[in-house]
Amino acid sequence: MTDHAPAYAAVAAGCRRLAAQGLVIGSAGNVSVRLPGTDDLVVTRSGVAFADCTPDDVVRVGSSGRVLPGTGTPTSEIDLHLGIYADTSAAAVVHTHAPYSTAVACVLDELPVLHYQQMLLGGPVRVAPYATFGTPELAAHVRDALVDRQAALMSNHGSVALGASLDQAIEHALLLEWLAALHHRSSALGTPRVLTAEEQSDVVAQAVRRSYGTQQEKP
Ligand SMILES: [Zn+2]
């Protein structure tokens, strides 16, 4: 574990940040990162209180799901994390029951693009069909919903976000929660206008021109 101590510490710090931002109440979520130079990942253990998470609450799991002896029980959503790493080049995965994201996931089949920043997540955010927590069926639904996306919603459950770093995965989870709240507030005022496909592709083209997203420029 010594070589990988920074990864354990980063996951614990990420959990505390998610709790501080109100995305996770109690133990309602899980976080993982790939371990550099290995096929393994480190992930929060089952039932960890995010606000008080320490490196001791983080366990190492092999790509086959094998848990290193004596390290504790990983999150019940371990199949979801393993599946996302198998499908993508993500460096980190964040799953929460964030309030607005979960509310949207109880009603909509897809979160439409109301704001241009949603293009950072790849466009409309799909809501994966419901399945019992911790099951391979749920993991399969969410993997499908994540194709060409940086985040997905989970019907009547919560949200999942990934990123090229743990910080980026957390930023994506925070952005999705803001977008879900935006949808909720806009819908209270009337019928929100949705950006057209052309407007969405114009955003992507403009972002490429301005290298938006890579240099953290926020016009
Ligand atoms: Zn969950």
C-alpha cells in the first residue's frame, strides 16, 4: 500500500469534498481511482461515512474483482466501477445520491441540454433504467447510458460521473448536480427551452476553437 498511499489519500479527500459539497449524505455513494501502473483500482469500502473518510476506508480491488486479503469489503457497486474501467479510459469514477440529480432520475428518461456547459458531459445525460443496487444488471444499464458521455443518471437511485482524473470526475458530478437543479428551477418557471442539435454542435466547435475545458477558460 505504501507505494500507492497518495491514491488512497486522494480517494479519502475526494469523499470528504463530496460530503462538504452536499452531494453525499452519510454513506450514500462511492469513489474509485485506477492505481497507476497496475490493473487494480482503489475504492471506498462498504458503508463508509464520506464526511469522515480516511485512507483506511479505501480498499484495493483487482480488475477481476479480487479483493486483497485483509483490506475490508469494497462498496456494493464494485461491479459498476469495474465495468466502467473496462469500457473506458477513465481514471476515476464517482457515484452519489446527490439530491437534484436523484430527483431528476426519478422523473426523466434523459436530462436535456438547457445550458452549454452540459456539453462538457457529452450532451443530453441519459437516465439508466432501474435495477436493484449492487447488481450486475444495474452495472450493465449504467455502462450503456455512459457511452460517449462523462456522466449518467440512474433511475430512482442517483448519478455517476467519470473523468481523466479524480478532480475532473468530482467536477463532472458537481456539474451534473448543478444542471439537475437548473432543470428543476427552470421547470418551476415554465417549459425550459432546450438547445438544438445545431446549437449544441456550435458549442463544441467553439470550445475546440478556444480550447475550453483543457485550459479551464470560462467565458
Ligand atoms: Zn448508490
